[in-house]
Amino acid sequence: MPKPIGLAGSGACTPSGETRSMAIRKHPPTRPRLAMPGPANPGGVCPGEGRTGGSDCGTAGARNAFTGAATVTLRDASENGRPTDGRASPKLNLPLRGLREGSSRSDGIQRQRVKNAGSHGLALVLYTLLAVLFTWPVAGLLRSGIAGQPGDNLQFVWLIDWYKRALFELGRSPLFDPWLNFPEGWSLSSIELPHTMIGFALPLVPILGAVGAYNFTSIASFLASALVPYAYVKRWTGSNAAALIAGTSFGFTPFRQSHFLIGHLNLLGTFWPALYILSLIDICIGRGRSLKGAGLLCASLVATALTSQYYLYMSLILSAPIVAAFWMSGNLRGGDGHRARTILAVGLGAAIPLVVIAIWPYLELRRTGTIGARSREYVRGYSASPTDYVLPATTSMVWGPWVSSHFDRFQWVEGTLYLGAAGAGLAAVSLLRRRRLADHGPKLVLACVALGATAFVLSLGTDLQWMSTPVLVPVPEFAHTWLPGPQAHVPLPGRLLFEYLPLYSSMRVPMRFGLFVILAVSLLAGLGAGHILARLRRPGQRLALGAFLVALVVMDFIPKAAPMFEVRPRAVDAWLRDQPGNGAVAQFPFDLSEDQYQVYYTSVHRKPFLGGFFNAFPPTQYQSIRPVMTGFPDSASVALLKELRIEYVIVSESGYSEFAAVEAEILHLGLCPAVALEGEHVYKWCSD
């Protein structure tokens, strides 16, 4: 019996691991004829057929386009290329098929790249237009106005200017300012320093000024925050419309609008924690199991640490339920999960030392007691109620007037956690149809539920509230020994973390966990939309429904035009700027020394200042001098001004009901008038 013909590299493996040969043995009496181009057969002519090798003869002389090796076409030997029984001969024309498939595959990849570029361009244009629309009219007053009311926004404008001055003019670290809280100085680590956001703004300062750079960075944060979930949902579902819905739901959430209006530049960096959470999920489902995935995980976590300590701490806490969800689903267990576990270990292992360096100044202040723990009563005032997630924003163009007239929303800034009707509805679809979702859909739903549910519970704080009012339950008599009083608060899991988890009690606003609830719902909305759209066969139907769903999200979230205020320095600040030397400045009434406007004014006159916007953690010197300075003008406060080497004393006429009597006392204590501009009176020491 003739031996079978073996094809090298056929790759067929037996259960025992041995390679089997491909055999063609239809008619044992006949043997295949081989025609190879060479000296004996230079044209590769098939014997008895008169055709050149390379098309369809026994052994073609063509070479594989990808490997360069000669390829073989096998045919049973018979007259005229047919077996003796008249049946058609089986052929394995590997080289031509490979060339055709390779070319087709290359064309398909190229078409897909063009299609993806078009969809990404559409997302970029749409999100840019929405960013301008949702922040209007800031784009029209980019260099001179700021949205909202004067507050933290002025502090961040000052920070942008201070970073530029410290890094490029003074050549020193911006983490300590010797000109505020003069002469002791002030460690800026006691406040959240959004290094990444300020880094984005710095190149724009020479062109737009500090105000314009702040505004541009704030607007761009809407675009960036929308693009992150868009990219991942597009990767997971392949649906452009589903990705646009997820990006719109997260990037333009009312949570971001409220913090934009109050000027929280640090909390507008929501794209960093979103990128960290999504890269973590991507690795766990097997899409990001490479060193690139580890690098993205590391970079996004470090960037989060350099943007907001709230977002960093919350992201680390919420990593646990995500990893636990994938562990239970089997993605991280056993041999199949080895690669994912390795990538996670590499990414997080590289990030931890960098994160520690980023937050080290804050840890030092915590260790020395400069930044202390909060009380449960204080934290309770900044804890979410379940109703915060269903009440639309008071700034909403559609729902705002109705909400404002029916509900007390005094905590509207932190308490604006509205999920959106359209997004919540689509998220419900993904939950109900999770077993029918394609690819990794069920596991993605599980991870989003773990993320959202944990963040929701922690956002409620240490005790349950309803409509921002603590829920109290009667205490039975047998429990009075450990629960004194007739009523008690309803404890939540956050109380355990508050009592026992390091640094947790330093967080002032548990409501900010709500950002991650919004992220989870946005992802679920994208998965739900992808499931619905996949059931439509016609592209036109998918396009129309996708556009309709995006429009629903936009109309649900779109805010009223933002109120604006003009950022304008005082005439007295311009006068101070023109004075020689670096004489220190004090402002009275002394309560104004902690006002954000006063901090902004220092970026104009460039003189040391006795005060600063210290928020909840005023430095030691300021705490010691404040009781004395509130008595100005008197002998004790004036003597302390001399001791602190204050050269310019500014007194705001509008701060005193009987200014003439106040000025007489100031003159009596040895201060002489220098200039009076727009109701601001400047005094210097008469001996000078």
C-alpha cells in the first residue's frame, strides 16, 4: 500500500500531541504526479497536460506570498487530471487562496480603519459642540469672565498664575508659597492641588492669560470626560451610537455642571478616575492583557493622584469590588486568569510608589495634625440621600424650575447626582437582558453593578438620610444601654470605614462617591443601547434610533445659560504693583483676608499678603493672629502688624458703618494715609 503524502506544517495534532500527516488515498493503485519547475521541467509543465505549473497542475511552482516557500497543489493522478472512476479530483490550492484571503483581509482592515476614523471624528465634533453649549457663554467671554459666582474658581485662577510664576520666574516648587500667610508662608498641600489640570492650563497662559487658561481647561474637561467612556464602550460593543450615549451620559452629567459652576477645577478632572476604572475592567475581561494595558493602568492612577485626592482614594476603594466581581466570575482565577493577574500586578506595582510620592506632602500634613479627621456630624451634612440620584439639577433648562419650586436643594453643588431618565432606562435594559449581551457583556454588567452599588452605598455616608434629612428610628428599651436617647440614626457600611479605614475620616464629602455611580450607569446605558441597536437589521434604523437616544440624553441634561461675573482687579492692586520693593500687605476688616478675591488680587499686585484662602485647615500663624486682628484698629492689632513687618494696610470703607471714626483711630495709632482708590484706603507707617 502506498504511503500517505505528508504536508509539512499541516498542524493537525492528535490528543497525544503527535502530528498527523495529511493523506490523499482515494485510489491506492495510482500515485500522485508531482510537477516542479526545475532543470528537468523548466516551465513547470504538467506532464501529459501541456499546462504550465503554477495554476492547476500536480505541484505548482508558485511561492507563498507571506513565507517565500514553494507551495504545492496536490491532485490524484489520472488521465486528464481525473480519477479513473470519473469523480472530480480534490484540490488544495493553498498559495492562491492565501493571497486572495490576505488581500481581502488587508482591504477589510483598511476599510475598518477609515470607518473608525470617521466615527471618532464624529464623536470629537459632537462632544466639542456639546462642551461649548453646556458651558455657554464662557466661550464667548473666555479671557474676561468666569461662570458661576466668585469662589473656588478665583483660587484656581490664582493657582494657575502662581504655578507659572513659581516654576518659570522664581525657579522654586509651587507646593509652598512664602507670600501668603506672610511671614510664615503656606503649604499648599493642605488643599487639593490639581497638578494635571494646571499643567494643561499653563501653556495657554501666555496666550489667554490665567482666566482664559482656566476657562479653556474647564471646557476641555467636558470633552475629555466624554471621550473616555466613548472609547471603551465602542471597543466593547462595536456600536458608535452606544458609545456616544455612554460618553454623553458621563461627560455632560449634571454632577460635572454643578462643580463647573462653583469652580472646582480639581473635580472637573473626572476623565482620570474614569480612565483608571475602565482600564482596570478592560484588563480583567481580557482586552487589555498586555504591557500597554499595565502602562495605561499605572499612568491613569498616578494622574488621578495628581488631580484629586478624593478621586484617588475613592478609586482605590472601588477597585476592590470590581476585582472581586471578576474573581467570582472566573476571569482572574486559575490558569486563565494568570495573565490578567500579572498585568494588574505590574500596573499597580509600578503606580504605587509614584502615587505615594504624589501624595506625600498631604500625608505629612496628616501626620503632623495639620489636616485632621472630621466628625460624623460634620460628614453627615455632606452625605447623599437616595433622592439625590433621581432629582434633576436645579440648573436644568427642562427640569430646573420645577425642582427648585418643589424641593429644598440647599446642597445643590455636591448633591447634584442626577442619573438621567434616558441613561437609567438604558441601564435597566442591560440589567434585564444581561445574559443576551454579546461577548463579555454579562461580566461587564456584573462589574458595573459592583462598582455602582458600592459607590452608591458609600456616597450615603455614615448614616441614612432622606431628602437631606437624617432618618431617625425609635430605640427600644433593651437597647438604651448602648444607644442612649429615644431615637437613633440608621447606621450604614460607611460608618465602619469611617471608624477603621485609615484616612477615610479625613474625607469631608462622601457625596463625591456619586461620580462612580454615574460612571457605572453610563457604561450600563451604553451596553443596553448596544443591545437594542444590534437587533435592528437596517443601518438607517440604527442611525435614527441612535441619534434619538443621544438627543434624549442631551435634552435631559442640558443646562440653562451659565451666570457670569467679570474678573477685574481693583485700582488699589494696580497701585500696589507699581510700588517699589516687596512690602507686605494686610486687608481689613480681617475677615476679608480669607476671601478668594483677596488671594486672586495677590496675582495682580505681586506683594506678600498676611492672609490666604485656607478653607478648613488654616495654618498655625493665622489661627494665632486672627483673634487679635479682628479687633483692628486697636493698639494690640497695630503692634502685631509691626511685629509681622506689614508695610501696607488696606482698609475697605464699605466694611465699617462709621468709617470716619475708624480712620481717626487708625491715624491716632501711628498710620498715615497713602492713597484712597474706589473705597479702598491704603495706610503706611508714618515713620516711613
